[in-house]
Amino acid sequence: MTIPSPAPQPGFWAATTMIAAIVLASTAGEVLTAAAMKSIGNLDEIRARCGLKGAIRAVLSCPLFFAGVSFLTLAFFALLFALNHMNLSLVAPASASLTLVTNAIAGKIFLKENVDRRRWAAAVLVCIGVYLLAH
Amino acid sequence: MAHARLSPRQYLILGLVSLCAPLGDTCLSRGMTNMPDITLAHPTTLITAVITPWIALGIALLIGFFASYLTALSWADLTFVLPATASGNVIVALFARFFLHETISLERWAGIVLITVGVGFVAQGPSLTEKQATPALADAADTVKEQTR
């Protein structure tokens, strides 16, 4: 199998737009999905009580879950589009590390999670670590 | 109920989240680099990409990731799950070093150390924010308790 020669990389603003689209869509999707799972309750306990079908039914009967999945699907296709134009070593770490920070902010604002100093420190350390891994 | 300490099964779920996501992304990348250039003028090409073997394997791994991720979100906060599962990046880098014999630069080792410290940091804290029950919910819970007596 021949590996195609690498395509020219997009400019700064095009790359920024593609990564921003992934980050925004995945943050919206993850926050909505997390809200859905919190409203459903512990899936392990539901599965122990009602079986796997009961757990799947509980997830599929939650409208918030579908809103979250819609945004995650959008993020997935934005990722595919970006991977077609940029290297994985740039797209994956950049979108993953930025999403960590935007999720910490969105988790505090929309999910009212207790994002204490420990979690902020972890988010920032992981964010810098992912950036360094890409270089 | 807050789960300050996770059970071995819950650690296994977090491990699956960590592993399936980077492996799935790697398969997607391999599949997409083999595809011709996709433009916004022909977005349907993205749909046909889904049935190629590497993309299909990537999607299967990402489905495994999503099932584990949903389970983790049902008993832990989003701001706990995301940093706690970042160790997947470290696992992939170590896999590249020791099995594929790739060279890891000083910056990458620094990144591995930072992610490991970050994961250790968040994993030692509580996994779930305790919510105060509203008066209406507390009354409803009391009624249920009385009825079950």
C-alpha cells in the first residue's frame, strides 16, 4: 500500500477555525451529555436493578442525551474534516487540551460542579502536558 | 452520594475511556490520510469515509469509549472524568517508545510527567460534587421513606 504524500498544511486562521469548531462542538456535547447522565443516575445501579436493557432504555429516553450526541456528532465530523487537512499530532493535542479548559469553565458555570483548586491545577497541568507531548 | 474512593470496576471503566479514545483517534487519522482531499463543496465524501476499514475500526473503538464514558459520567463529575482519563496520551506515548522504539524528546517526557501529576492530583480528590437537596426534593424523599416503612 502506498502512503499518499502529505498535503500542504492550512494557514493559521483556517487551522484555528477548524480547531475552534471541534472545541466548541465537543464542549457543548460533553456538558449536555454529562447533564443527561446526572439526571439519569448511576448506570451501574440501574443495570444491577433493571439489567442492560433497562440501562440502555434509561439513556435513550433522555432528550438531553440526544442533544449532547448531536453536538458530539458535529464535533466528530469537524475532527474528520480537520484530520483531512492537518496532522493528527497537531489536531488531537490542540483540541484535547483546549477542550479540557473550556470544559472546566463550562462544568463550573452550567453543571455547577465544584471545580476546586485541585481540579483547576489538574486541568492546567494536563493541558500543558498534552501540548508538550505534541512537540 | 459522593464517591471519594472509586471501586476497582470504576477504575477499569476510566481505564477503558483512557485507552479507547487515543487508539480510536489513531485509526481515524490513518484512515483519513489515505483518503483524497475532502472539500466543503463535496461533504458527502465524509459519509463514504465511514465505511473504510481504518475509519470503521476507529469508530468501533470510539463506540467502546463512548459507552465507558457515559458510565463514568453517571457516577463522576465531568471535570473529574476528563483529567482522570488523560493518561491515555501517556499510554500511547509509552507504547510508541517501548514497542515501536520511537524516540521521545525531553519535551515529551516533560509532558508525560505533567499529565501523570495532573491525573494523580485529580484522582485523589472526590469524584462527585455533593448537591444540597432542595426542600421539595427532601420532602418527597421523606414521604417515600414513610411509605416504605
